Amino acid sequence: MLAAALVLTGCASVTPVENQETDSAPPPSSSLVPPANSAEWASEAFGTFDEYTSSGTGELRVELPAEVAKARSGIIDIAYDGGAPLTLWSEDSAGALGMILLDTSIEGYTADPTSFNGQTMWWAANEPPSALLVEADGAWEVTVRPIDSAPQLPESGTGYGAYLYDGPGGAFTGVKPDTGVGMSMTEYRSGADGIGGGETPYEAVSEQRRDADFRGELAAGPSLIFVSQRGEWELDLP
């Protein structure tokens, strides 16, 4: 539901990827009462940490700081320019691998599969990553940052992005000029509907590949919205 010289910031180490194998408890009742705004809610629901950036070329294993690995979810900004699609995997503390949320194997989701500039995230229902495994053949930069750093959901944008939402919820419509792929919006929230801690996604909209216009319905905030579309998009929000 998106790869030589190596430059790192922070204190984590990076080693080449070798011999990879591909392979929750409910929150306390107090977390089921949403805070006053989505940034506060996101900090409590997903955890927070200092932004961390790593850059390099080709296949590498990027160790994440301990504070990142303790967060239930986080945003990953990816910039890539290479000769083949980039794939990003997470590795948890037990060494288990999983493809990052929304499949960052970007070949089927970008106009040019050898470049990418967008976002993904790891899902709170899974074990948080202690490392990221980059599979690529070109230069890349990865920045990991907390969910509470996401901006508010705008009425227009381009490509993949994570946003916070404080709105009242309700029906919305939108348009995307690029009809080569579908438009997906996934909402993560907690509240009276029984979804706790933000770990259960709600598909707000998922349209057919040819549809320029789309519609859906958002639950009331605070929540996290992940938009997945390779081109420009516009929203008429409630």
C-alpha cells in the first residue's frame, strides 16, 4: 500500500546487506480519548524521536537510533535516483524483515521507476524497525521522522505523503489528472469506533486506475492520513 560513497548523520552504523531472509496489545483506556489536536494525539499514539537522515549509494543496511526503534510508527522520506527501482525493507530487533507499508518497490507506482521523491511509513501494528535495508543501484537519501511532524492534510498536493487531520470528517471529493494508477487515501485513528492507538487503517478511498475523479469519506480527527498517488491531486474536504 518505493538506492559508492556513503554519508551518515547521527551515530548509527551502516553495513552491506547480506543473506537477507524475507519472512499488539490493545492500548491503555486513557489513549482511547483523543487529545485536543492531531499532533498531540500522534505523539501519544505513535511516539516521537529526533529526525534522522542517512544517505548513500546501492544496497546498504542502515542501523536506526534506539529512540526511533521504540516508536510505534514513523514517516520515511525517500529521495532516489538510480537505474532500477528502489525497494525498502524494515528489520526488527529479532532480525525479521518486512516490506515497508504501501510497498516502496516503486516500479508500478511512478512514471519513472528509476527515481522517487516521496514518503512512506511503517505501520504501528508491526514490530518497529531497528534497521532499514535499502535495495537500489543508485544514490538515495532516507530521512526518518516522527508522525507528529506531519503537516495538516492540504487541499492539493503531489505524490505520496503523510498528513495529520483535525477536521470534522465526512464525505469528500477529489481529482487527479494522472489516470495511469489509482488514488489511495488511508486513515489511521483512535476513538469510539473501537480502533485503538492508530494501528488499524481505514481505507478512505481506493479508486480504479482510469478514474480522474474520486470520492470517499473521512472519520473525524484527530487522525493520520496517508495519500498514495504518483502525480498531482486535489481534494474538496468536509
